[in-house]
Amino acid sequence: MSLEIYNSLARQKEPFEPVEPGRVHMYVCGPTVYNDAHLGHGKTYINFDIIFRYLRYLGFKVRYVQNITDVGHILDTGEDRILLGAAREQMHPMELVETYTRRYFRDMDRLNILRPDISPRATGHIPEMLEWIANLIKTGHAYEANGSVYFDVGSYAEYGKLSGRRLEQAQSGTRVQIAEEKRRPEDFALWKKAEPEHIMRWNSPWGEGFPGWHIECTVMSVKYLGLPFDIHGGGVENKFPHHECEIAQAEAVTGNSFVKYWVHNGMLMIRGEEMHKSLGNFITLEEAFERWDPMVIRFFVLQSHYRGPLDMSEEALDGAARGLQRLRSTLRAVRRRIQSAPPGESPAELTTLLESGREAFEASMNDDFNTPNAIAALFELSRGINAWLDQGQGITQEALEAVDSLLERLMGEVLGLLPEGLEDEMEPGLGRELIELLIQARSALREQRAFEAADAIRDQLAELGVQLQDSPEGTTWTMA
RNA sequence: GGCGACGUAGCCAAGUGGUUAAGGCAGGGGUCUGCAAAACCCCCACCGUCGGUUCGAGUCCGACCGUCGCCUCCA
């Protein structure tokens, strides 16, 4: 069975066939860097990180481009997020943008999201945008008006094909602020004339100004990925107008189809509502990391399908933490035994178990990146492995290594849940030696059946976050 | 008003029309253990409501109720 992807343009799952065999070119709309990244960014970029990782796992050579939007875009108040942020923090706009770009990558790194191959910045591509806009004017799809340039949506018959909107049904501007210089309300800005107080400004054939929001993605994606390219991703909230406009700009001027597969992920909700500062439920990733391990957040996100909305609550996160712990404990148990296990071949029944686990995992991932099902397969695999370890037969070095390598691939390489091994594997050092010293002392007490003293040590270590586990082979410990 | 998504156990969440509706958390009962913990075994849903199509529907169609997103340069 091979990979199928839900294509928003076709509104159905389609077999995945890249434009160029063996290679995949994908683009995902990146953040506007005027503030700290929040949980919603976390979900989105985890969702696309999985697509990136799984395509690589399947053997494709992938080029992943994700832009950094560092040009301010106008709010309906006429203000600009980046200029507002710069004023707030007493920084030059480019200083603000640089600060939050770095913080964005820092947060993404903690979630073990692989960095895109190219992170182009809008401000670094102004000449290319000017060129593209000029082409649109030349081909009759855009017009200049009062120092700004607008795309003429009437000139592109297929406008609306992604979002399912038709121009006739567009509301005649009840809420859309209509710039009087536009020919029709749905026309969108490619270039905006800069008012005198606007700091971020560039020269153009139409005077000083700054680019419209949609043009950067079209220009940068085509520049680095060619035309057409395979996958364009982003949050559903960007389907309209952003992605619709990208298609119009790209296809009107080139006559080519722009993107083969449009992929949209669902929103993150907090107790049933979209995250909003005004609702008081806005949580930055930095804040979330104080409460939950980044891998717990990642795991939680992966336990739902990328296309659906995900409702986040403390209870749900805590539940995810326990589940992840269980998966990790299997791997831990396996790794702990590798050194001391006898050499010898892997028993056939284990091989069968691993093989069917891998097949179930891949079948789920092939079905439009169904990570919840893939994780279910991992839990079943984990249960099988634990049972195999419990029964004690055929636990050879080779067998344990086979388990380790499969889990490392599926849980680590594909799902990204094992950043650098297991973080509770404390480095050798004084702390570790002290813990082991205490365990030795406690074992001696247990041999003397001084259980009260032995239990006291166990309880106090537990309070410090060190969980002891007694077994016939001795006592092991983990950091809770 | 227009476009679209979704409503599955206490919580989270999968589910190509067809034998017993995944998986995780929580909960209950066991095995193991000096006791715990971990692990393993067992138990725990008739799928928002009402109709319809079908031999057969959580899965298709319609209506209704509810939630959410977009139509405002939010991931």
C-alpha cells in the first residue's frame, strides 16, 4: 500500500505521486514574527513536521521551505503588527523581527521539529516580488491605483476553486473594508503605498511601499521549489483568502498549475474555543513548557489527526503524559538489558511481532498521515514487547537490538518523540552515583528485612523524582 | 447571510456500509511483589436527535439541535 494524501483542492484523498519521481518539494506558510509562538503554532508545525519526516522515511528526497513573514501587515485598524510590536518593545522593526525569529526557532527546536531546509524571509525577496507584480500588470491581471497595486480577481476565472467561493456570492462589503481605489471589493493588494509614518518601506516602480501579504508565499515558493510543486501546507484559516490569492497570483501569470496537493491542518482549541488573547486563553509555547515536557505536547498533538481540530485541556495533556511514559518505559527496559543479554539469534515470534507492528504503523501513516492510528499500533507493539520481556525466553542481544532499532525508527525518526534518547537517562556523575549508592544501601536493608527503613528511602527518593522499581534481577530507577 | 468542518465511553481520540466500534488516560477486578511501582491478563460505548436509502449504516442522503472555522493580512 502506498501513500495517500487528502488534497483540499480535490476535497478527497489522492494517491501521492510527486511531480518528479523520488523528490518532494513542499512549502508551508510560516509565522509572522512579531510575538512569541503559541500552542497553535506548535500544533501546526508539528503536523507538518510529521509529513516532512514521513516522506523522508519513505525514501523521498524532500526540500522543505517555510517562510518567515517579517513584513508588517495591516490590521483593520490601519496598524501593522510588526510596527506595533516594535513600538511596544522600543526596537527597530528588523530588531523585533530578528528577536522573535530566533525565539521561534528555539521553541520549534524544543518540540523536536526539524528545521526546514530553507527559511526564506519576505524582506529578502522584495526584488522578486516587484518583478512578479510587474508581470501581473503586464499580463493584465493587476492594476496600479494611487501608488498601490491590486490583483484584479475578475481576470482569473478560477478564483475561488480552493475555498469553494464564487465572486457573485461574496458579500457586498458589509465587513470588508473597501479601499475606494479598488475596482472591486474582492481585489487584493499586491503592493501597498507606504504612508509617511510607515517605517518598513521599499522603492518600487509605483513609489515607496511594502508588499501585500499573499505575494511573498507565491514568489518564494516558486523561487525555491519550481512550478508546479508538490505540497503546499498551512492552517485551514488560511485557505481563504491567503491560499486562494496565492493560486490566483501564480496561475494567472504563469498559466501553469501552481501546487499539486494542498494540505490544511485543523486548529487548536482551548476548552472548545479558538485561542485568543481577548478570551484569556492564549498560551505561548514557553509558558506551556513550564507545565509540560515538550515531548508530551508533541505526543498529545500526534494523538489526534492533523486535519481535525484539537481541543486541549490540562486533563487531556496529563493523560498524554502517562501514555508517552508507557511507551518510553518499554524502550528503556529494552535498552537496559542490551549490554547484559546473551548473544544469539532473534526468535522468530519476535521477528513476526516487530514486522506486523511496523506494517500496521506504515499502513496508518500511508493513510493520510494517520498518526493516532500509528500510535495505537505502537502501543500494541509495546504491549507485545513487554509481554515478550516478561516471559523471559529468547531475550538475546540481537533480539533486543532489533527491537531498539525499530522503536528508534518509528518513534524517533518518524514521530520525533525521542529527541536525544530518553531524557531521563541521567548522565554519569555524582547524582547518578549517589542514587546508586542509596539503592545499594536499601538493598542491604531489604536483605535484613528492614522494610520500614528501605521503604523510607524509596519514598524519599520518589519525592525527589527518582522512581525505584524492584525486580528479581535487582532494582532499577527512572527519573519521573 | 454565504462557504466549510465537526458532534463516537468520565476525559482525549481512530474508524474503506457488513462477523465481537482501534488506541491512550482515568476507573474496577486479577497475576507478580515483603509492600509498592512497573509490567501482563480481564472488564468498562450501540456512535447528537429524527427520518430516509440499503439485505445491512457510526460510516451514504435529508431535516433538526449543538459546537467550531473562514468570509477582517490569525498557525
